[in-house]
Amino acid sequence: MPLSDANDYLNGEQIKHSNLSRFIIGIGQPIGLITMLLGLLVLVGYAFNLEYLYRPIVNGPATNPLTATIVVLVALSIEMSNRVISKKMPVLLGLVATVLCTLYIVEGASGIPFTTTLVPFQSIVDRDLLLGKSNSVGVNTAFMLLLLALSHLSYIFKFPLISQLLSFTALCFPLISITGYAYGLTAFYGSMSLLSTTLGVLLCIGTLAVTADKGGLRALLSPYIGGKIARIQILLGYFVPLLIGYMVIRSLVNSSQNSIFGIYVVSICWFIALLVVVSAIMQEKVDSKRREMEQMLHHSAMTDELTQLPNRRFFMEVAAQKLEEDRELVAPLTSWLLMIDIDHFKKVNDTAGHEMGDKILIEFARILNKFVREEDLICRLGGEEFSLYLSEMTKEEASIVADSIRRAVEEIVVPNYTEKHGHITTSIGCAHTSDKEGVDHALRLADSALYLSKSSGRNRVTFS
């Protein structure tokens, strides 16, 4: 395991991503696709005069074709947003949806019919209105769709926090409508049909999902304690008051009291939701700093300060895991443990000083790290002793690696030392790790082989 991979191993807790967050991000585009298909189904209902497709409750509010059109545009933009097919198309779709919503809102304020010529199936809408049926884009629906269109445009233009804020605000409208349908409060849902409410919820979830790795949602979906607490709080904070409100309101007779109570419940629910999200953000920041400090301490405990190689503790833990994994295989893999020692290192410190000795150790570690693959391990055991764990190698291959290290060390040039005292050399002992009692046993065998290398004249490789 090279130094960079060892650092990634040690940093695992810090860089870990929430599985829930990845799941939420992953469902953003599928939700966009589902919502688009539902919006098209509404338009199919108008095209073939199938009223139940755009008016789910008999004589209840209908989903206006303009609403369905804008839903299709926004949903298609969400579905296409991260695809390489076209970068401009999602922007264009979002802009068209924004313009349509804006025109309708201006039309409602000014009385000038901007959208009647743009709305498909306007004749069916006019017929429904003449029959006294509800079939118009309510102000709440128009504002919801406008906020969602702007939210997705903000996401496309790399403003995820603004996108979240707009989507979260837009979510108020369909949830108020749901509360109205649940409590039987007509004023709460007005001309927003149950189908429009459902489409609005899906669009809100879709626009929020694509930004799940940023800001408040990141804190809410965090795999750590702050995120877990926040998710429980937000579920209880919304559904418990909603359930209690439903039971209580059924006992009230006066309709004005019903409306006041409904507004109270919705306000409490959203206050709790906002409070939890803000709390989650603050707790996540504190918890992030704590995790960072823990990771730094962990890194320090597992890393040699001078060479920045993994230390003996790290080596023993990971090598033991590798040995255990090898033993579980039907055909155990061949692996080798190398003990490597700088020859006459005490003489280096005595003649050139400890500062020069440290420079040689750093250069020696750099050379060793060149011969380590991703599946291998390297560490500084202590002093001038180093160790390598070579995975999946024959004896011949391990011998080539060991001798290559020995020759590379001979070629090290250390300024202000080599020219005065000559090149440094290394002795290496190798032991086969398979069928051994453990890492400690393999190290002892490699150490015995290292002793033979030194007693045979140094600057050589010996196998046990």
C-alpha cells in the first residue's frame, strides 16, 4: 500500500459519504422522469377527453393543462440535467417554464390574458368553467411552479444552496394542500387538485434530491449522529402534529375554528422543520471539526512522523487483515514479508550527525515507496528498520523486487554525505507468509534472514 493509499485508508472516516445521501441524489432524475410521465398522462386525458386523468376527484379541482405543461418542462429539465446529451436543453426548458409561470402570475394581477393562446386544450378548460367546474391554475400552484423552475435553474448554474431554499419554500404549497385535503379544509387547497399536489411534491423532491450533497440537506442526510437525530426530529415534528391536528379537528364543529387550527398546525410543522434543519447544519459543522481532529489524531497514531510512512502499529493491523483474507481463499495467495535495514546506520549518525541521519532515512523511505504497489504494505518499524509486505508474488518475483531495492539504495546520492562517506547500502531478509502462525511469526523469520544477510557481509538479500 503506497503512502497516498495509506493516507486514504486513514482518512476513511473523514471522507465517508452517506449511503442515504447517495441514494437520494440517485433518485433525483428518476423522479423527474416519473413526474414528466404523469404530467404527460394529464395532457393525454385532455387529448382523449378522459376527465379522470386530470380530475382525480369527481367534481373536484382539475389539473389545468398549463400546470401539466410546466410540470413536464421542469421534470424533463431535472431528468436531463446531469446527462451529456445536451447542456443547453435543461436551461432552455427551465427558462420556458419560468416565463410561463411569470406570465400567468402577471395575467392574474393585470387581468390581461397572456396565457390563453399558449395553453393547450383551452377549449376544454373553457367548457369546464362554463359548467361551473374548477379548472384553473391557482395562484399557489403558479408560485409553486415558478419557485421550482427557478430552483432548478439555480442548480444548473451552480447555486445549490439557493436551489434548496427555493425548493424548500415551494414544498410549503403542496403540503398545505395535503393538510387541506386531510382536514377537509377547502380554503387550504383551493383550485390545486390532488393530482397537482402530488406532482408538486414529486417535483420538490426531485429538485431537492439533486442537491442532497450540499448545505442543509447534506447535514440532514449525514451518516453521523447529528443527521440521524435531525431525521428523526423532522419526521416526528411534522407527522405527529399533523396526526394530532387531524384527530382534534374532527371534534371541532365551527369551520372558522377549523381554519385557524389548520393554519396553526401547518405553522408549527414548518417551524419545527426549519428549526431542525438549522440545528442539523450547526451540529454537522461542530461534528465535522470533531471528526477532523479525530482523523488527525488517528493519522498521527498510525504514521511515522519523520518519513510519513505508516508505522509499526498500522503495519501489524493491516498485514494481519491481509493474512486472514488470504487464508480464507480456496487457494491461498503467495505473499512475502521483507525486513530491510540500513547498513552501519549508527556510523552515519556518529560521523555525520543525527540531522544527516534523518535526511538519509527520508531518502531511503522515498526509494522504498517506489517499489510498493497498491496491494502491498510498507512501514518504518523503528530506527533504521523498515518492512514490506508483498502480496501475490512468486519467490522469483519477490527476489527481483528485493534486489531492485538493494541496487536502488546503492545509487542514492545524499548531498554533503555521499561524496564524503560513500554510498549507503541495505541488507534485506525475506520470509514466506503463507502457512505461518501470524505476522509476528513471519517478522521473526524475516528478521532471522536479515541477520544472515548482515553476518554474510551486508548489502545482500537472504530468504529464510
